[in-house]
Amino acid sequence: MSSSVSIGYLLPDPSRIRTELPVIQSGGRPVTGWAVPDWHYLTDVTVEWSLEVDIEGLSKDCSLSSLAKIGALIAWRSGRTNLVGRGPIIVLADGQNSLEALLPGRELGGIVTIQVRVVLLETDDLAGDFAPRRPGSLLWHQDQRITLEGTGGRFPTLATDFSSAGLPAGESALWYLDIADSDLGASASQALRLHLNTAHASIRGLLDDPAAAMSAAMLRFLRYDTSRQLLQIALGHEEFDDRAHYDQGTLGDVLMAVIMLYLPGRSLSQLRAEYPLSRAEVDAELLAAAWRDAT
């Protein structure tokens, strides 16, 4: 036997709000479907969401007068980082309304849930007895999930001063991929860690302005270099098998993603045979794929 729980105030009929699918971009490029296969943690995600609202009907359903203010916003939550955020709040007008939100790449990962919300901003003395009264009261919402994939989103990336931390090459190094655990079933967030050297001017520029031309080139090479190192781990790991199944988010899953994303159609046995004889050619192919996917 099921029962419903009253939230204590009236809600609008769902027909008062009509919405289109959100328009999502990753790094300025449109996202088709609900997955971003080449996402990287330095890549911001933007969301635009349109609502057509019958304000008069919505207010009447909620026993609100025309003096009440009703707003809307886009909220988001990242499943991997457990961080939340939202875009600007707008006051809804009758008819078409446009919402937008910027999701910072450094705070994202895994499955990201975006939610458009219609909320009460201000009530008034003419509101009915069962009208919503508390600012922020949720009147309507709709969810959409986005899956952010790619090797850059599956293990932690830390901004570290190499000179102070005693990491390799001090001020000269750009980054360092630390491999702490070679267990294929281990969580990639525990097995791998990418350190970016904040003592290097180019890395500081990358972190401060990822969209700059110099930062974009740096990000492309970072994508290639980390993928190259992961490919070498995959080829040299005696237990790694591209025919096996690895749980999402594990080291085995990340290694599988590198081959599938950047060297599609090539089996692990082929790559293991080719790499010792034509390493430069495979690296060039990997570079081309990583460079293309970062543009």
C-alpha cells in the first residue's frame, strides 16, 4: 500500500510549463546525445534551457496573485565529485524564457545531473491559504543526466608546486602522472594521479585561462602525453586483456578507454605486436587522435 506525502502548498498543473531539451556544449562544441566521450577536466560545460510558461495559469494553480514573483534556474550535481552548483536565477515572464548555466570542468566528472527548477521568489499578502510562502519553494522541476567520459575525467588531477613538494624536475617539469596501484580492479581515483606543476608559468596560465590559445595547445599535448603513458601501461601489463570486462571507474576501465577512444579498431594483441617495431608510428597516430579530439 502506498501513500502520498503533502508538501504543504499547492503546485501548478504540469501543462503550465513547456520545455525543450537542453542545449549542451563541452568546450564550446555541441554535445550530441547525452554523453561526452572525449571530455577533460579542464573543459567547461555550458547548458542552455528554454521554458515556455503560462504565468497567469501557474499563479492561479498555486493560489498566488499577480504580485508574486516566480523564478527559474538551472542547478547541477556531479556524481563523481559530489559537488553542486547553479546558474543565474531569472524572474519568469509569460511566454518564452531562456536559462543558462556554466559548469566548471574542474568540479565535474562521471554522471552530471542537470535540473531546471521553477521556484517561488517572493509571495504577497493576497496569496491563498495553501499558497507556497517560503522563498525558494520548489514548484516544478525536470532533470537530465549527462555522462562525462574520457581519460581526463577518470582520475584526480592536482595542482602542485613541484619545487615545494619535491616532485621530479622541480620548476622545469610540466606535469607528472603518478601510478600508485597497478591492480586493474582498483579505482582509478586511487591508482592514478596527475600532478600539474604550478611552479611552471605555462601551467599557471593553463589553470588561470584554459580557453587561451596557448592553453588550448598545452591541453592537447597534455591529453596526448597522459594517453601515451596509459597506453604503455596497458601494453606492458601482463594481466590486462581487452576482451575482459572492467567495472566503470577502475584502472582497467581507463586503459580500455584509451585504446577505444584513440586507437579504435585495434586489438591489444595487434598493438603489442606493432609497438616494439613501430613505436613512432603508433605514437604519431595517438598524437593525431588526441590532438583532434581536443579541438
